[in-house]
Amino acid sequence: MRKLTLHYLGRAGFALAVLVLLLWSLGPVYWAVLTSFTDPRDMLSEHLSLWPQHPTLEHFAKLFGASSASQGNEVQSVWPQFSRAFVNSLVTSAAATLVTLAAAAFGGYAFVRLRFPGRDLLFGLVVASMAVPAYTVMIPLYRLMISLHLIDTYLGVTLIYVSAFLPLALWLMRSVYQSLPVALEEAAWLDGAGRTYTLVRIVLPLAAPGLIATAILTFLSAWGQFMVPLVFSPSLATKSLTVLIPEFVTRNYVDYGLMNAAGVVAMLPPVLLVIFLNRFLVRGLIAGATK
Amino acid sequence: MATVTIQKLRKNYGAIPVLHGIDLAIADGQFVSLVGASGCGKSTLLRMIAGLESVTAGTIDLNGRVINDVSPKDRDIAMVFQNYALYPHMTVAQNMGFSLHLRKESPARIDQAVKETAALLGLSNYLDRYPKALSGGQRQRVAMGRAIVRHPQVFLFDEPLSNLDAKLRVQMRIEIRTLQRRLGTTAIYVTHDQMEAMTMSDLIVVMNGGRIEQVGAPIDVYDRPANLFVATFIGSPAMNLIEGVLEHEQGLSQVRVGGQRIAMGRRIDLAAAAPVVMGIRPEHLALAPAQGLEFTLPFKVDLIEPTGAESHVYGQTGSTSIVAALSRKDDLQLGQAVHLRGQCEHIHLFDKATGARLD
Ligand SMILES: Nc1ncnc2c1ncn2[C@@H]1O[C@H](COP(=O)(O)OP(=O)(O)OP(=O)(O)O)[C@@H](O)[C@H]1O
Ligand SMILES: [Mg+2]
């Protein structure tokens, strides 16, 4: 009896924890979606509502429209800026993901299977660099970027992203490779395959789940970056969504509806990417290799 | 068509020596087994031949060419791993065709070679399956097929049957041997199982602690073990060892064991009073009188293990435990005291100090 009570208490506790976690992570998302469909007049209302009283698409119209009205005045459309920043975010995040992934796929392999002097020390340093706070390198990095003429360029932003996310990606890929049986590679060498061919044809397909996880992680980190584009993307040439959206705040008026509509659209690429890549995260790929 | 010659081969892992100078010559088409206790360096030797481990000192020579520094992919040596190491993301056909594909053979040629090999191994119906959908025995065959299909200079096997059940093991060992004979490819086979080594090999290499103890045809190694290690390692149940002291009388030698003297019927070249070890295989002991020069041992029965065809009877002679493989008809009782008899010429004599064979 006592045991049963404990059991139910345990389950209730577990359910509560899940609920809190869901509220914690989905709450803000829900609030953003809600606000993006809420009539501006309701937004200022006294009582909080969990459902739009008068659902409206006006914020999205303002976001996507060629021109729009705000409080009766004709205002300039935000679409040219928004679309440009959207493309900027996509380009820099995708480029950073591809470069990071390629470097981590080959570099991680080298850290596991190749022997060279100082290998473990080097890897330790790479991992240790994750502990360096970004703020401390901002100023030297800025001067470096200026002297390289890379401020406000895709290349510059991408390079900074790669340098920031590569250590974690390397670490992840290294653990993935460490968990793969070396006998498969040895079999391939004896079959006549060289190092690179073995890596590409035998190792990478088996490391695919790790590669995908690394890709998702890198893309999400890049997509959500605020500080780097804030500093290194002063103009719309490379400005990202994360920097643009808060600029919708004008001196006299905070357009919550527009900001949240933009935020909701900004959430779509990462969500779609995760859904798309998740399909390839097949488990048990290694099953049957041995024994 | 390949000969493998290994000279003064050494391997250190860091400061730890693992192989202490291996010399071995393998003729074309021979099936050679490496046997020895766990950790004696069999896999290390095999992997050095494959090129998967570097050579610390000495040479490995394939067809007269030193291959110490040739990379594994250029050695044209195939290896069957203990855990098979099949490529899990490739079908059986792709697994077997991988090496041919790498050699840039035409797809038609690859297809034909894979089909022929699959037929040979009874895998024709499984070509489109992935390894995870195969049984252990089938995976084992695919691993074999991957090695066979490319007609390499040398096959290397590292305990390929140790993951299979006893019945399948016997079946596969016959298949491997038959196949190897038919293909005529030189093969080096590592095993724990001395039964496999005895039945399959042209040549047995008995290793111990990174050294070769004896090389020879299975029967020769069985009949004339070079030292105490080989004597006890080869044969099951293991050879009985009885300690004694050597004596010479009228040009012939005898061994004093306890109160009795056992004639050797031959002259042993060792100083009198030297401590020696007599080795007698269990199947050379019987209750019936032996032919020729005979010895007898007092024996008290402790345990009887019927194996079907014969019984292994464990017991004591003096203070030494021994075992005899006796006929079931002998019908002994536990605790019974009898005399075991044997032929003096079946006695192996070893120097106790060095362990070396004395005649
Ligand atoms: N990478 C390594 N570093 C250090 N020592 C090693 C390494 N690989 C093997 N050894 C040692 O070398 C010795 C021989 O190993 P090896 O694997 O060749 O033995 P084996 O005869 O194949 O044994 P088993 O029958 O158990 O497979 C062992 O004592 C082992 O501990
Ligand atoms: Mg081994």
C-alpha cells in the first residue's frame, strides 16, 4: 500500500516536472505566437488572455506587405529589411554549419585515428578555448576583422561563427568516432581503401547520426547568435534577424505585434531543419557490423 | 601463390616487448595455425603481417619482397576478423564487392565474382540483405566471402569461429579448410582451439609469451613435443607429467619415480641424478598389458568422466595427479586401486631444469 502511494507520488512528481519544463520552454513560444495574432487594441487590455480575442493577420500583413499602416499613418514597409536580414541569417548560419561540419568531420577523425606529436595537447587546447568568454576576445577580434576588411561581410561573420562553434563540434565528432569499431576501418584498408576513402565511404556513413546532431547544434547556435552580428554586421549587408527584430522598437512605440510576427517567422527555419534532419537520425546503423 | 618469411620479428608497445624475435617460414599454399595461450602475441603477429601494426625490428617478407613498410592496402592480403567487421551500411553483395570496386573492376565483373563466391559459400539468397539481418554463421561466411572474392596472396584469420556454437564451428572449419585447399591460397589462422589447429593445419606454430615454442606438422608436434609447454598445451586431456630422477644402467636410461624404476629402453644424454619430467598421454595408459617394453603405475581412481567413446579417469599415482583415457568396458569404481600400464616408447622425457625434450 505504502509502496503504491509512493509510486503514484513519484509519477505525479515526474509529470509535474515535465509540465514545468514544457511551460518553461514552450511558454515564451506560445506567447510570441499568440501576440503575433492579437489585435493591437487587445494587447493593451487590462486582463491577460490565453487566446486571441479578435484574431488578426494584420501584423503578418505589415511584415510581408509592400506598404502598411500603423495607427492610421502610412509607414514604410519593413519587408525589404526583413527579407534581407532573413537571407543574411540563412546564408551565414548555413555557411557556418557547412564549414564547421566539414572541419569537425575531418579534424575529429584526425584527433582519434592519426598519431602526431602533441595530438592530445592540441585537442585539450581546442576544448579549453570553449571556456574563454566571448566578450574578452571581442575587441581584439574587432581590430583583426577591421584590418582584414572583413567587417560586415558574409565571410567575416561566417569565420567568426566557425571559430566559435568548431571546438564543440570537434569534441562531439571525436566522441562519435571513438565509439566506432576500428576493425571496420582496418577491414577497409585491407580491402585496398586509403585513409580518405575509408573516412568518406565507411566512417562518415556510420557517423551520420553524430554529424546530423552536430549540424543541428551548429545551425541553431549560429541562427540564434546576437552579439556577433550586433558587433560585426553594422549594416543590412549582413545584419541578421536577431539584430534586426529588436530594431522594430521605435522611439515612441514598441510594435509588439510586428516583432512577434517576425519572431514567429524567424523560428521557422530551425524548426523545419530539425524536422527534416531528424528523419535521418536513424538509430542502430551500426547493428550487424560485428559478432 | 605466396610465401611468407618472417625473420627476427620483434614488437614493442612502448617499452613493453610483446614479440621477442619470431622466425617463421611459410610455403606457398600452406595452412598455418598460430596457437598459444591468451596474450601470447598471436593477434599481434597476424596484424603485423597484415600491416595493421608497425614492425619494431626484423622483417616480414612476402614472395621475396620485404613488406615492413608497405601499407595494408598495397599488400594484397585479406583478413577475416574475429568479430567479422562487416560494413553495416552495405548489403552482402556490396560488402563482398568492396575490394573489387576499389580495384576499379567493371560492374559486370564484380557482379559475376560476387555471385560465384556467394554460391560457393551458400550465400546466394542473401546478397541483398544487410549484415544486421544475418545470423552469426551467415555473417561469418560473408566475412569469408569478402576475403575470398578478391583472390589475395594470403588469407589471415583471427579466431574466425570463436563466436559460433560448437556444431557450426566444426562445420565451418571443414568448409574453410576445403575452400582453402581448393583455392590453394596461403593461409595463417589464429585460434585458441587446439582441435581446430590440429585438424586444419599443415603446420602448427605453438607460441608462448611472445616466442615460438615449436613449429611442425600437427602430428609431429603431438608425437614429439619439443618442450614441456608444448607437451601440455597440445592434446586434451593434457599430457600427464610425472617428476623423477634420471639414472643410467648398462648403457640404457631409467627414471626413478618414488620407489620404482621405469626403464626408458634407450640412452638419454643427460647426467645421472638429473631431475627429469616424464610425459605420458592419457590415451597411452591402459589396464591391459602393453606390447613391448612395459611400465606400470599404481593408480587410485578419484573421478570418472564418461565422454561417450571413452572415459577420462582421474586419479593419483604416488602424489601426482594423472588422467587416463580408458575404454568404457574397464568399468572402474571410485576409490579403486589398480595398475595402469603403458609402453615405454610412449614416454616423453623432458629436462626439468630447461623444460626441453631429451630425446
Ligand atoms: N595496443 C597495445 N598496447 C600495449 N600492449 C598491447 C597492445 N595490444 C596488445 N598488447 C599486449 O600484447 C600482448 C599480445 O596481445 P595479442 O592480442 O597479440 O594476444 P593474443 O595472443 O592474440 O591473445 P588472445 O588469444 O587473447 O587474442 C598482450 O599481452 C597484450 O596485453
Ligand atoms: Mg587475439
